[in-house]
Amino acid sequence: MTDGDLAALLAGEAGELLQASRSRLMFRDEGSKEIGMRGDAKANNYLCKMLGRLRPDDGLLSEERKCDGTRMAKSRVWIIDPVDGTREYGEARDDWAVHVALCVDGAPVLGAVALPDAGLVLRSDAPPALQPLNDPPRMVVSRTRPAAEAVAVAAAIGADLVPMGSAGAKAMAVVRGIADIYLHSGGQHEWDSAAPVAVALAAGLHCARLDGTPLVYNCDDTYVHDLLICRKELVGAVMKALVASAPSPRT
């Protein structure tokens, strides 16, 4: 089985497990927080077990598994997020995702993002064709706490804001043509963006830090301060608006 087939298979099957688990727990009237916690644990156990069995020589980084540091000596490292958007999953919304990425020497070379409630698995080895730009442009933002930088950029370039849940759902909205820009400045971890960035890069999108530097994965510190996933046609306007909206240095 190729790495691409494995990533897509695992993301899709984890999504199906999560849907089944949620249905059972909702039938028992469990709360959304309990549903999210149990789903995370179940999907994490499945993904870690399968990767350990099928790719035993590779490193592994998961949001739901304590890192023992061994991944740092590996060239090939799988980075997974068993449930990206735990709140949305627990509330039975459709804007949550499952992420499975393979990074080689820090580069996100391969990824699969499952959107289970949309019945989709988007994969970097078979990316969808980009759709025409939206007019006006559309920018996905957090449905609960939109970043000030994103709001300012949207106002400057005349983009409509589209509130959405998980990072994976937002990134895949750009891949799918539902939106054109995903600008995040509130900080994330590597598992939030590794698989979405792999898919977005393969689809021909711009993916980088807000200062234009590349996104690097399998770092000792997994915190990622910011990122921009964007249609290449809009990068110049977005970067110009970012500079213009930045606070002036104190004198």
C-alpha cells in the first residue's frame, strides 16, 4: 500500500469510527464534551495502532499522545490529529476533520484530510482542481473568535468573512473553492495544519507563515504561530493589507 493510499484509508476509517461513536453516545444522551473526549481517544488509538503496525520504522506525532522525543531522530514522521474540531464534532456539526500527514525532513510531502460528515477525503496525491475565484473573495475565519488580522485584511481587500469550525475544514474550504483565503494568526500546533497544508500545496495554493517563510514540521516545539493558505492570485493583496494593518512600532 502506498503512503498516499494509507493516509487516505486511515483518515477515512477514523472518520467512520468517529461518526459511529458519536451516534451511540448521542443515543445515550451524553454531552458534547464527553462525546468529543471519547471520540478523540478512540480515533487516536486506531490511528496510532495502525501506523505502528504498518509503518513501524517511521516517527509519529499526535495531538492525543504524549511525545517521547523519538520522532526527532526520524526523517519520516507521521503527524495526525484524530479529531480536528473536537467541539464541532461533539456538537454534531459538519465542520470538523481528521488529519493524517507524512512529513519528510520537515516538509509536509503527503496528507489526507477527511471531512466525514461531508463524505469526503481530500488527499495530496489526488488533489481536486481549483475552482474559479469567488467574487468578492471569501475568507474563512473562526466561528467563535475571528483573528483581528484576518478581519482587518478582509476589510481592506473587500473579502466576505465565512465563519467555520476546525482548521482542517477551513483549509479544505479553500481547496474546494468554498473560500479563497484562510489566514490564521492565533497560534496552532503542527497537527492542526500538517495534513491540510500538504493537500493545499498539492492543489496549487500558497501555504506559508504570515511573513512568507515556509512552514516546517517535526520541530521540537510543535507550536506554529501563524499561517496563510490562499489562492496565489490574492497573495499580493493579502500581504499588502497585512503590512498596512500592522500596528506602528512605538517610538
